Amino acid sequence: MPQQRRLTVRTTLDMTSICRLAESTDL
């Protein structure tokens, strides 16, 4: 099930970008 694994990685990347966005907006 490589598709599910890819989805998980994508979700993790999205979470990271969201966190970064929140950090930059917190300025």
C-alpha cells in the first residue's frame, strides 16, 4: 500500500507548511 504511505507523507508536509505559515503570521 504505497499510496497510503504517500498520502501520510503529504499530510505531514502540509502540517509542516501550516506550522511555518503560522510562525510567519505570528510575527
